[in-house]
Amino acid sequence: MANERIDLPQGTLDLLILRTLALEPQHGWGISERIQQISSNVLQVQQGSLYPALHRLERRGWIKARWGMSENSRRAKYYNLTRGGRKQLDSEAGAWRKLSAAVAQVLDMA
Amino acid sequence: MVRDLLYRFRALFHRNVVESELDEELRFHFDEQVEKYVRSGLSRKEAVRRSRMEFGGAESIKEDCREARGVMFIDTALQDVRYAIRGFRRTPGFALTVVATIALGLGLNTPVFTIFNAYVLRPLSVRDPYSLYLFTWQKRDGGGHLFTWREFQDFEKQNPAFSEVIGRDPVPFVRVEGHTLFGDLVTGNYFRMLGINAAIGRTLLAADVSGPGSAPVVVISYSAWKDKFAGDPNIIGKKLAIRGYQLEVVGVAREGFHGLGEVPREFWAPLTMAPQLEEGPNLFGVEQPQRLRIVGRLRRGLDQRHAATALTIWARQRTADRTDTERATAAVLHSEATTIAMDPLVVAGLTPVFAAFGLVLLIACANVANMLLARAMARQREIGIRLAIGAARARLVRQLLTESVLLALPAAVAGFAVSKATIDLGERLMFATLPRGFTEYVTLLPLQPDLRVLGFMLFAAVLSALLFGLAPAIQATRSNVMQAARGEFTTDFRPARLRNALVVGQVAVSVLLLICAMALLRASNRIEHFDVGLKTRGVVAMDIVDKFRAKVVQQLASEPSVRSVASASKLPFVGSLPWMPVTPDSSSERSWAGYIYVSPEYFSVFELPIVRGRKFTAEEAQGGEPVVVISQATARLFWPRGDALGRSLRIEQDPQQPRSLAENLRIGIPPQRVVRVIGIARDAVNGYVGYGIDQTCVFFPGRADAAGYVLLVRVKRDAEVALGTLDKAITASMPGAVDEIHPIDEALTGQLYPYRAAYWVSSAIGCIALLLTLSGIYGILSYLVTQRTKEIGIRVALGASSGSVVRLVLKQSLKLAGIGAAVGATAALGVSRILASQLDVFVFEKVDQLAYGMGIVLVIAASASATYVPCVRAARIEPVTTLRCDLDSRET
């Protein structure tokens, strides 16, 4: 399992966080779990990069934090997407799709 | 953007809240992770262990989060500040010395900037000063143009570039109630266009300037009202006798307005009073003299270049029908936004001054850099350890620079106080040392500091912090981590070359400044002790208003205190002689000669002996006969063989039009004809004192009461006392008749004053530079001795005498001083050449050997004496103790 994991390219973590939060507000641990689950354990987010990324996104105004209750009734910091964040997600996701399609095309060249 | 800022602010000022939130967030994550492992079947202990391993250092995550929040920069800056202040508290002597040194450097530079600011940078306190331009046109010979009344009227109607124009005509100094005043005659829209209202009373109105001689009124400046009329509350309605006319004061202009032009104006009278208040031809008469200056407000949306083009076309058309030399070639616009417009000439003139003061600041910075280097050396261990445990070099450099800036800011505050004191002292000294009669003529713009001055101080302070802080910071953090860990700090740390370069630079600057000071002093001494060839003691010079001239000459003749009265077309010593082309009968080649018109009594008033022949008779003077007296030097030049007496001289037509028509009219160009030499006078200075004995001087006979001539009165008693009685006697019968009255000795000292002042300023800064240099040399040598204690100890242990140890230290210092002196003296060669061309006086030698010798000897001797204490310390080194404690002694 370990050797199936790959490092995230620069800048994609932000995109993944935004995409995850587009579904529903989530706390930091929830975000990392969700990314791991959906990517079938290929992508694992380290805490060391997750939290600085969250703080950076919050400063840019793409996500907003508020305190809420977790499933097991503990106080947790939930992040949710702002309108600006949604716009950013749309444009970045579009760019990413274009890029990956182009890269795939080049790689699949006969 | 705003949100970003708010976020950063919250992060910065609610640091505790934010930090504890971060804590809680990370703990939540950790606990959830543990729960997840427990759920998957691990024991709680194992789950905690695994989570902890995955998590890594919570502190470094937090640090990264702080960075992401964007407060790191401010955070670390605050840390650095706190750290630096703790350091200064431990070594207050060091901090104080640095602050005092930089404060001195800044405090000396700021007054120069303050003066520059007041004259060149500060906009005039008038409405929209940046749209005001002085307009003139250039003629073929490159000279400017003053306008006639008719030209002004045409321009007012036709001008293509200005929305409004004013005409002004400066009135030379006049005396009113014993005070000298300088003013302008102005058109009726002057105050309205400049947006100046009155402090009390009213300003001039268009109605005051409706026709020639229309309104005998005057507006005075606020500072003239305060200083020369003692703030008289009943000034409005008072009648002032200006040049014998009674002008009623109708108002005082608002505070801070000093008129247009470089010299602050003290009164403004209607232009229509010109025929009454001005000498020479009537401004409104048929002769149409060229006198007016035109200042206009540029039309909105028009820039200077386009305006100049439009005006050039206008000026060329307007002068198309004139003679070649009178035709306009191009229009010229000078900004009137500040008192002195910034142009290349002003910059060239001020550069040496700025350079001299700037050098003092540089020396101060070099000193401080040296001190910081020594301190950095002592802190090598600390810095090495910090590098070893992972501090980034950039971070350390930033911290050391923070220290420098923290030292520079209090220095700026202290420098501000020093500068204020310097300006006060300078002004007081200037007025105290000026010849008594001249203080009235010198009016300074107010020299209060403003925002620009504060900005300059801050800028200079931060710049000097970078200057003195950057090199030590980079040097100090260069050390190798491995060596630092082993406790070896000196191998890679070689600031010696930099430190030596700093000392050499300081010595060079001191030598340069002291040589210049010395050369200036000797020049001014030489002028002072220079025999001008005229007996000036007991002679009073007077400028008289022409319409009173005949009566004044009459009255002087009957005054009991007066011995004799002469007149001359120019005051001796002040201004050079005018020149004319001549052909002596001894040759066919034309040469040039200086000339002056004098009445026959000139020779007796100044006791100037006629060595051969005779002086003019009263009849020759009255009739303007074709006879001349020449100076000995002139005789030798034109008739090198044989006797000049009885020979003749042909006065030629000047091929170039005379430069200034006003001058022409006043003194008269000698008519073209042949004149006979009837006498030879001893050599003397009749021209400008700075040029020395006249190389040529031709005396033409002049009438005692000729218009525009200066009266020279030999009195029986002391000139100073007689002056008072004469002034009173004349003013009593003819108020406003005397424009200027001085003992002629005072005019002479007045001419010397700038050199004296330049000498004082340059020796003051030279001495300060020397003092700073000495402290610099002292610092570097005592540091050197401390650093080499071990080596010296070994030498002594091996049998070196204390004499040889002292020689070692002395040699080091003298080598630096020698190199510095050589560099400084070489620079002085260049600088004194510039000075000589700027000063333009015969007594200023380009290479004044004595000045060079004295400057160099003084600095080298002083450098040697600065080594005394370090030498003694080196000689006292005990070999046993130094060998025992090797490292610690190096760090003291």
C-alpha cells in the first residue's frame, strides 16, 4: 500500500482541499480522511502541509473557519467554502483538467 | 485585500487567541487519528505512539502556520528589536557612542539640507506656485532681456501662453528711517495673481497702479514690519520717505510672503511710482528703458515646453524689425515655484558644500562600522553557535541590521537637536561677525524644519544604518559552522582589510578638509593684510539719490567734519572695473584696459599719489576734456620703453554691444576719441579687491555731481562717528536722499566676508572630521592590540623589548595615516583647483604648499598621538598571563 502513494505536485493540495470543502463544511482531520478515501489511499495528506495550507487559504478568503461540534461531540474547527473559493475552485479545476488531459495526450503518443 | 489585512491584524494582535485555537485544532486532529487507530484494533498506547510518529514536530507545523498567516515578518522584527535592546542595555557605553557619533554626522548635514530646502525645494507660499514662470527672451549674444513698459503692455495683451502676467521692477536698496529696505515696484494685479492677502490693512489694488505717479502708497512685508518697524501697531497710514517721496503704508502682507526673487523683498510699491522712485530715464518716457521682469501664470493644461515654443514664435515676431543684436532668438521660462530654481548651475555650485558635509557623515559611519566590526568579532562565538544550531544566515543579517537601524533612529532624534542648535548658532555667529553696516542687507528666509527636512533626516539615518551595519553583518555571519562549533572563529574572519580601508578613508577626508580650510584661511589673511594702495581709513562712501545730489554735495562741502569730497563711477574694491578697447600710440595693436571715472579729489581723498605728471584740474573734470591719468602698471604695459607721460591713447568702439544697458547709462561708455596721458598714479586696487592690484586702470575725469556716481567723503574724525552725524544732517533736510552710507573699510571687509565664512565653515568641519578620525584610529589600534595580545606576548617572551612592541603598533598606525594623507592630498589638488576657479581671487593659490604641509603634518601627528594609549597597553603586556589565557583575552 505504501508504495502506491504519490507525492502531491505543488499547488494541487489547495485544489483538493477546495474540492473536498465543496461537498460540505469539514474539519482538518475530516478533509485529510476524505481525500485519502476518495483517492483509494493513493493520496495521503500530511498534517505538516495540510494546516499551513488551510491557514493560507483562509487568509486569501477562499475558505472560512467557524467552530462547531464534531460527530463525537467535541469542539472542532470547521472550514467551509466562500463564494470566492468556489470561483477559484472552478477556474483551477478547469485548468487542471486541461493540463492533465494535455499531459495524458503527450504521454499516450504512439 | 482588506480581508487579508484584517486576517493578518487578527493574527498579530490576538496572537494568544489565534495560538490557542491552533493548538486546539491540532490536538483535535491528533485525538481523531488516535481514535481511528483504536477503532482499527490497535491498543491505545500503540495508537498514540503511531499517531505521534506520523504527526512529527507540532512546533514546526505551528511555525509553518504562522508563516502562512503572514505575520512572521513582523513577529521576527519585534523579536529582533527586543533582542537588540537587551544587548544595548548590557553595553550602554557602546550604544551611546554610536548614537552620539551618528547624531553628530546627521546634525551637521541637516542644516545644509535645511538651507537647500528653504531656497531650492520649498515652494513659495503663493497660490499654485508651480504654474508660475519668469519669462525672458535670449538674444544672439546669449544674454537675457528686460522689458520696456511698451513691450510689457503688448505682451500683456498678446501673450500666447500665460493666463495672467505681472510686471515687476526691483528697486535697489533704499534707506528708510535708518533702515535699509529692498523692494519691488509691481503692477496692480501682483497680489491678486499670487493670492496674497494682507496681515493688516490692504494689499496693492489695480486702482493704485492706474497711471504714472497715481498712488503714493506702499505695502511692507511682515518680517520688515516686525524687525525694522518693531511691529508698530500704528504702521497703517504712516508716511515713509522713500528716495525723498512720502509713501503711505496701506498694508502689511501676510506672514511668510517674501516676494519673488532670490533676495527677500521688504516692500512693494505701485509700478506707476517708477518715475519718482527710480534713477535714470523714466520708465514711461520716450526713452523706454529696459527694466521690467515678467512673471506669468501658465495657462491651464499648457506645459512648459509648449509654452516656450509659443513664446519663442511671439518674441521672434515682436523683434523682427530690430537690429541683429537686439533680435530675440528663443524664449526662456524659469520656474518661480521656489526661491531659487533648481538648475545645473545651482547644483554645480552646491555640490562641493554637500560633498564636504557628506564626508563628515561618511567618516562617522566608518567609525561606527569599525566599532560594529570589533563587536561582531567579539560576538563570533555567539553568532557561530546560532549558525550551528540552525539559524538562517539571512535571518542573522536581518537581526544585525535591525540593531543598526535601532541605533540610527535615536541618532536621528539627537541629530535633529544638534541641527537646530547648529542653525541657531550659525545664524547668530553670522550676524555677529558681519560688518555692522551689512547686517541690514542680509535677510535670510526662515529656516524652520518641515516635513521634507524630517524626511531627509530619516532617510539619511536609515541610509547610514545600512552603510555602517551591512558590512559588519555580512562579515560576521560568514563564519564556518564547523569551525564555530570547535571554537575557532578567527581563521575565516578577516575584516582587517576593510577596517584598514575605513581608517585610510577617514584620514584622507580629514587631510582634504584641513588643507582646504588652511588654504582658505591663508587666502583670506592675505587679502586682509594686502596693501590696496588706497588710504581707506576715515573715508565714508555714500550712494545719493540723483535729484538731491547737487544739494548734498553742496551741504557736504560746508559740513565741519568733512575734509574733502570726491566722486567715482564705481566704489573701489566692489565689483571689477569695466573694460574698453584701446590702442596706445606705441603700437598698432588693440588691447583692453579697465577704466573708472573719478573727480579730481579722488586722488587726495584716498591719498593716492601721482608719481609723474599731474591730476585733472577742476575745469578738465567739468568739461570732460580728453585727458587721462593712468596707473603705473598701465604705463608699463602700453609703453614698456620710454615715458608714458604726454603720449596718447585711442579709445575704440566696443565691437560687442555692452552687456547691460542700465550699467551703460549709469557710468557712460567712454566716447570714441584720442586722449592724452597727463599723469601716472601709483598702482592700487580700484577694481575688485579679489583680483588684486589693477592690471590696467585708466582714470577719466568726472564731475563731482555726476548722476549715479558714488560719493567718497574724507572726514576729520573717526568714520563711524562722522557717518552718523552726516547721515542725520542730510536726512534732516532731505529725507530719503541717502540710499547707502558706509565707512569704506566696511565695504572692504564685506567683500572679504564670504572667504572668512568659507574658512570658518571648512575648518570647523575639518576639525570635527579630524576628531572623528582620531577616535576611529584609536578604536582600531586598541582593538588591534587586544587582538594581537597573544602574539605580542610571545614576542616579549622571546625577548622583544617594549620599544620594539611600541614600534610595531606605531608602524601600523603610521602606515595607515601615511596612505590616507597621500590620498587626501591628491584629492585636495583636484578640489583646490575647483575652489580656485569658483572663488576667482588672486590670493587663492592652487597649490598652497604651506597649507598642504600643515594639513598633512597635523593629521599624521594627531594619528600618532591617538596610538599612545594602545601603545602603552601593548608595552605593558605580560607574556605569562597572555600565554595562559589565550581565548578569553581576545574577547575582552
